[in-house]
Amino acid sequence: MDIVFVAKLNKKLEKAFANKVHANLEGGCLYLTGELSSWDDIVRAGYMSVSRKRYTVVNDIVFTGGKIPPTKIPLSSSNMLEGECPDVLSLAAELSAVPLRENYPATN
């Protein structure tokens, strides 16, 4: 089944990126290799290769288009946990208003 998945993925990648990107499965990780001049295409190749609950994707595609674009910063942020050391951090929307320190004190 792994061989079939990788073969199908390689066909999609070949079609989308004119044979410039290749996928290879090694040790449970799916490695993407090749060269592309568009950063958005590199990101798109990574998204195309993700298979839920199947493999870790390592995107080793070389960017040849100049300077790597800066990281996109989210429009909203919070400093609610600044300076805190939670053992486990839950991102559930229901818990976002609950101060973690009051209910679950960190143990050191």
C-alpha cells in the first residue's frame, strides 16, 4: 500500500510541477526533493503530500527563487501565557478564557 501511495503521489507531483519534485518514503517519513523557484509551489507540494495519520512529511525542496519570504504572523495573538510554564497546553476554544495557573498549577 505504501508503494501505491507514493507512486500516485509522484504522478500528482510530476503533473503539478513538471517533474521537478519527487517523493520518496524512508523510515516512515515521506521526503520531498527537487528544486522550485516559487515559494508558494514549495508550500503547495507539502500540502499535496500530507496524508492524515500516515506519514511525517519532510519538505527538502530547494528554493531557487531568491530570498525566502518572511514568516506570516497571525493577525491576532495573546500574551495570556507569557511567563507561564504549563505542562500541557490545550488550544481548545472553550478553555481559552480559563487561566491555566489557577486550575492547574505547574509542578516543578
